[in-house]
Amino acid sequence: MPPFPDAASPFEAAPQMAAAPAAQPAPGDNPVIRPVPRITIQAFCETPEVGVALQRSAQDRRLAKAHLTVHMGGIGAAVSHYSDTPTPGLIIVESRLAGVQMLASLDSLAEVCDAGTRIVVIGHSNDITLYRELIRKGVNDYLVAPFNPVQVVESISNLYADPEAPPLGRSIAFVGARGGAGSSTIAHNAGWCISEYMNEDVTVVDLDLPFGTGGLDFNQDPAQGVADALYAPERLDDVLLERLLVRCTEHLSLFAAPATLDRDYMIDEETFELVLDVVRHSVPCVVLDLPHMWTPWTRKLLLESDEIVVTATPDLASLRNTKNLLDTLKAARPNDAEPHLVLNQVGVSKRPEIPVHDFAEALGCDPALVLPFDAALYGEAANNGQMIEEVDARSKTAQGMRHLASVVSGRQMAASAKGAPSILSRLLGRKG
């Protein structure tokens, strides 16, 4: 089979290709994947299993702007369809053929494709020689079935990613199931632990614009902050961002809320997206401290975050709100890791509480962390503008914050920062 002509080949090579097919992600993996631009994708499958997997990929949040349709029939159906129809930006075809037979069938597809169309092939043969031949002929990527739907999303994203663009930072959204649950405190402390114990640059974005406590918790009083960027998003670049951020430690910066009531803060969701996109391209980890409210922009930021932490207290209102949140997030993010639940303020004297075991059973999930109520510790940290770790690094609460930081970042703490396993097991709330 002759190679596709270099000048006229409709199968344009991707900007950067791997030397071999990517390993399939393990269950629960949640890589940071860039959103796919507004493109049309058409897939032609031979097996129902691949069709279902592609349908699941189409529901992914990172394909929200793209339009993916799935047809049956494989390469033959694609050739017949495009013989008198313009081809879209991307075609995905499945073939159970191997070797020369697959290459020959793709030859017929090349004849009906418009210049500029990109091709992803799904095969059933894990053959490195076939992979290299496909790439040499101009196919953009080759996936081996069965595969995780996220692998398809990642493959498509890589085709359209700018190789010169900086990596996209992981976004971790913290939200309270009810007001006063302590979500902001946990967000700030978890972000601080990621920066201190993992030596990773972190930006904490305080998005509770009228009432944010980021400046107080980090003992900062910035003259400018996130509101200045939100009111002029077109001006925000790396230089202006550096001026608006407050450097709290060597690895942690704060994008502070104004925490004043002189404005109404009526800002649309696209503006938040533009601003946070600049932030995510500037730092490996972005902690989003979201207010307890349900608006288009808070919903959008939650759904598009790489990790979500829901903080609740052991009472009926928190249980109801947490269940609603978890059900909504799971349904809208089928290919993402489930939100992490933190049960906070457990053990308040003389306050009736829902036991941890009952709370978890009603939700159908175990808390990632259970934090005991410690009024003196939290009060001292808040009044002094310090993190829990700085007040009492040996406390159960500090150990819990370090554990949560490790969970949401997907990275391990240094051995010296780990608490005793028996203490962590109690913090995890595995006993009701």
C-alpha cells in the first residue's frame, strides 16, 4: 500500500505523536485534560461496546463544546457516507481488521476525506508495527479496544492542544453543603499543605466576593484581587496576574476576594472561565474556594473542576444538601472521580448529631475525612491569621488536613509529614 501523498493527504499528523499507543488509564485515574474546542466529530463503530464507550465520552465535560455523533458500520459506512457529504473536523473509525487489511480499508477512506480532516482509528490489535505504519500513513492516533472513555477524550484533546502552551494546572473546587460548614477553612489549609509538603506552586482563589475570608486566614490585606480581573478579563495576562496575586509563602499565592459590599458582583459564567483559564496556565494547582450558593457560574466551575471537595456538618440539612450535590455532580461528570466528602465539626458538645456511619450510609459513600470539633484550635488559627498546621502540627486536625491534601492532589506527603496510621484511620471515620 503506497503512503498517503504528503501534500494532499487528508490525514494530517498531530503536532506531537507518541512513539507507541498510550497505556490505558487505571480505574479512578483523573488526568488533567484540556477542554476540546468547538468541533464536529463523527464516529463509525463496528461493535456495540465501542459505540457505548464513545457515547460515554460524548458526555464528558471536556467535550462540552464539541459535537460528537456515533454511527454503526465502521470504515465501510464512513466511506459510503462521505462519498457525497463533506467530512467533519475529526472522524473516529473502528475496525476489527488488522495489518494490511486495515491499511487497505483506510486507503478507501482517504479518497473521500477533505483536506484537513483528522482521523482516529480504534482497533482490536495491540500491534506496535501496525501503530507505527498508521502514524506513518498520516493517521492521527490509534486506540486499542477496550478502552476507558477518558482515553478517547484525552486523545481528542491532544490533537487540538497547542504544543507551545504551558501545562494546564489541576483545579480543586471546595464547596460547603451549607453555610458555616467550614469549607473555606478546609480549602485554605489543604492548599497550604499541598504547597508546603509537596513543594508544588498553588494559587488559592477566593471566589466568595462579598464575604471571602482568604485574606484573613492568610493574614493578608491586598489592595487588589480577583474582582479586578473579573471586571476586566480581557486585560488579564501573566504580567497583570502576577501583580494581582499576593505571595503568602514560597509556593502559595492568594487571589483574594474584595470582601466588601460596595458592588453587586453580577458577573457572568464566561468571565469566570476566562479568568480561571489564565490562572490554571500559570500554576500546577489551583484551589477554588467557592461560596455556598447555586448560580450558573458556581455550577459551571464545580462541573469543570478536576477534583471536588464537599464539606458537610453532621446534621439533617447538610445531609439533604450533600445528597443533592453528590447526585447532581455524579450525573453531570460520569467520567470523573466522585467528589470527596469531608464531614466537619463532629463531636460538638451537647449538640444532637447524625452518627458518621448513618450519614455515610444515607449517602452511599464514605467520607474522605472526618474532622473533630476543636473550637480552641480553629479559633486561635483564625484570630492569628494562621493555618492549623502552624498552630499545632501534631493535632488530629492538622494530620487530617495533610491527608486530604494528599488525596485531592494525588501525591504522597513526605514521610516526616505523615501522621500515625491509627490516627488517620480514626480521622477517616471508618468507625461509626
